[in-house]
Amino acid sequence: MVSEPVEEDPPAQAEPEQPIITSEPASMGSSSAAVKPRPKLKPAVQTVKLFNQVVIPTLKINTSIVEKNYSELSWDLSTLGQDVAQLGNIPNQTSNNNIVLAGHVTVFDGSNGPFRYLWKLAPGDQILLEDSDFIYTYTVREQILVYPDETAVLEDSQTPQLTLITCTTWHEETLSYLRRRVIVADLESMELKQVLAD
């Protein structure tokens, strides 16, 4: 993991879409992000808990979540746009303790993606996930920068947590992002949604 301070992202530009995570080896001459393949992958656990909305009050984010399952080498996030992806069937995950969401920092037309200002999140900020019945409140624990081949952030956790991932550190020469910004948050509460009476 990168131990240097977390930096602010530069202004948004019209940049090519690229997968946030893939199992192909990274190449400085490629515009796609990559992680190295992992030997002897354990069977991925099927995503059981699916969420439909993410709310980050500090950043004024309230957007839809779509499920994206792992297929061959990666998760296809090319059509994600302003939605956020819940990464399913994560290799080496055998529980559902670590919920992983990915979102773009910028989208194809150059406008800000939903995770453009993720760098502003600080420990103690809240993130809410919703499904059809419950609201889950997570509290940010830390923010780190990792290289694309550092996949430990996707693995199981001992306690329920939420991991947000987006691209960062744009490199003009290779037209690619060199790192990933990762937010880790711990589950604090789960509340039943209020049902409005007719």
C-alpha cells in the first residue's frame, strides 16, 4: 500500500473509460487499469446481500447501485456512467463481510463521476447503503491509495465493512490512472425502513 499522504484529484478531464480492476498484468503503455492474476483462486462467494442505493451526505451523493459480477478477468464497468457498481463474485472472498462498491471519478463525456470527490471523505463521515428493507450506516475508518495490483482491499474482512474504490493519479503520457483511491468504512447500524401507510 502507498504510505504517502492522500492527495486531492486534479480537475476532471474527458478521459477514456477504463476498468477499475482487472486480472490482466499492468502495462504503462495501456489505458486500462490492471491487477496481476492471483494463483489458486478460492471459489468466489455469490453476492447474497444486494443494495440499490448509496448515500454519502458529506459529498451530497445519492445514486443507484447496480450489480456487476466478475467475469473471466474483470468486472465490466464501461457502461456504469453515474451509477455505482457493487462488485459481485469477488475471487478469494468466502464471506459477505466486505461489501465493495466501485464508481468512476470521471465519465466518458468528461463530466464528474459519482466518486469524483471521494478524496474529501474523512474518518467519522457516514455512508448509507439501502436495500429494499433496511438502511445500513457505515462510518469511514480510513482512506488509502493502492496500486492496481494490490488486491487485498477486495478480500474478506473479519467484521462487516464497506470498501469504496475509484481511480486516481491520472498519467498524461499513458492516458491511464496509476492508482486506486480506497475508502474503508465500518458497519455501525442497521435500521428497518419506515413504511408509509396508505
